Amino acid sequence: MRVVVSGYYGYGNLGDEALLAGLADGLRRRGHEVVVLSGDPAATRATHGVAATHRLFGAPFAIARADAVVSGGGGLLQDATSSRSLRYYLAVMRLARWWGKRVVVYAQSLGPLSPSGRASVAHALAGASVAVRDEASLALARALGANPVLVADPALLVPAPPAAEVDLRPVMLVPRGGHDELNRSLATLARALVAEDVPVAALALHAAHDDAAVARLTAEVPEVAARPAHDVEEALQVLSHARYVVSVRLHGCILAARLGIGFAGLSYDPKVRGFLEQARAPVFEAPVDVRSLRDLSLLSPPPEEHAVHHLRELAEEGIAWLDDTLRGERHDPRPRRSSHGPEVR
């Protein structure tokens, strides 16, 4: 089956690229041909080994030739950052339906949505198969009239690098451009850790947006070592050397979970809090209690093993659900356990 995948791909955001890696691999293992709508089709083809076309100019032809369209994953259906972005993703879904293609909304975090955005998304979800990646999105999808299932981010399924013996295991800080207050908290944390003779490093998961934040962090605290990563494999290698991860980026937390490294998140968005609650990991919001965060970083506790294992199971089950749905073999969502154990119906 030829499946077109629509998301924020081809823009150098290593979190989204990790999500695509897990999703594309899961679909290919089940015999599907994957075609990605990308901002940089050549880079997507080279990185993921899938067919790719431009997300604007190539989308109509790709959708016309497809058997199904997957919208996701990621935080696509929201208009807090851009109403234009929401209009694009909804237009892809409308075009697919106009051509009679099966449409699946997959591994998404829904919202935040304005009243007009809420109405548009409710219309788009009507009759669609919907799988979301956090409990808040599950509730919102139901409120919008959908019948969703709960899955987990496919980035949890990317291969982990071999364990490496390293002498220096820093606390790894992952900022996010545009969130200055949270990034300043990372700088304050870095100073406190350096005062305790704890090594500290910083990683940009989206270079175009986060390099400046890393540069400010290293300028304010020169002892912080910048660790570059140009692709998902390098990001995993960098994170695998950490003793603990403190991240403003959602996928800094998700990739730490994949590696079995303890992590805490600084939440700027419901999707970040949603994942941290599912993973039973510490969550901080502005104004950040840096003293508590310092104490936690010094202790560097491992992740909650049961919660992370459950999330990886949800990610695997989600790929199986997606495969069945694409093939038309599942008419009603099967029960999905919540992150706390009982089934969600």
C-alpha cells in the first residue's frame, strides 16, 4: 500500500525526524510504501531511505497516487503558533478526502486551538481514524466528536546506539529557541551545577531555531560544552553520554526515555506536560524552581522504568493499529490502556 505521510519533515528538527524514523520504519516493516511530504525532499530521501516530494508543489500528485494519507505525527493540529500551518495540514486532509483516500490522524498532540481552529479541526476529524499521543489530546479529540485511540510517539522506537564507556557524563541541557525564560532557567541551573563541579553540556535539536539559544547559554556559562548533532543518530549518541537530561524540547525528553536516561522537562506546551506525566517524569513550568531542579540533576535518578516500558508498548501497538486501519481491517478502535494502567475506551 502506498502511504503519504504529512508532517513537519525536512526542516532539520531532529525531534520530528526521529518521529518520522520510527513511523516510516514501522510502516515499511509491514509492507507499506512510504512517501513523505517534506520541506527538503532530497534530505528526507537520503536520511530515511523513503520516497519524498515537496510538501507544497508535490503534494497533489503524491496524494492522487496514494492509497492513504497519514497526518502526523507531532503537534500539527494547533493554531497557537501559526494558523497558516493549521490550514496547510487541514488542506492536505481535505485533498485526500476529495480524492477518496483513507485519512488517518496519527500520533498527534491536539491543540491549543482558537475557537475557529477548534471548529475547523472538529470538521476535519469527523469520520476520520484518530490516534493521539497524550491523555489531554485524547480528551480534546473526544470533545471535538472523534473516537480516538491512545498511542505513543514513534520516536520511542528508533534504534538506540551501542552503549559507550565515557569518562565524562554531563548533565545535558536542551533549550528551545523563543522560550527565553525557560532557557534562562537552564543557564541558572548550569551555573549551579558548575559550582558543584558537575560537567554540563548543551544540545540543539533544531539548529535553525536553537543554535542561538545554545550560544547564549555557553556565553553566559563558559563551562557548558556545546555538543552538535546533525542527524538523529548523532543526537542519540550525544544524549547517550549524559548522566541526566533537562530539556525544553519535547523530543529531548522522548529520546532520553528511549535511551533509558533520566530526564526532566521544562514545559512550555501541553504536549510536553502530557508526555512527562505519562512517563512519570519531573515537570517544571515558569517560573522554574531551579533549586529543586539542581537537586534533581545532582541526584540524576533513572527514568520510571515501568512507565517508559508502557509507552514503548503503546508506540508498538500504535504502529500495529495504524497498519490495520490503513488496510481497512479495523472498524472500531480497540481499547487502549491509559498511561496509568486501566483501559481507555
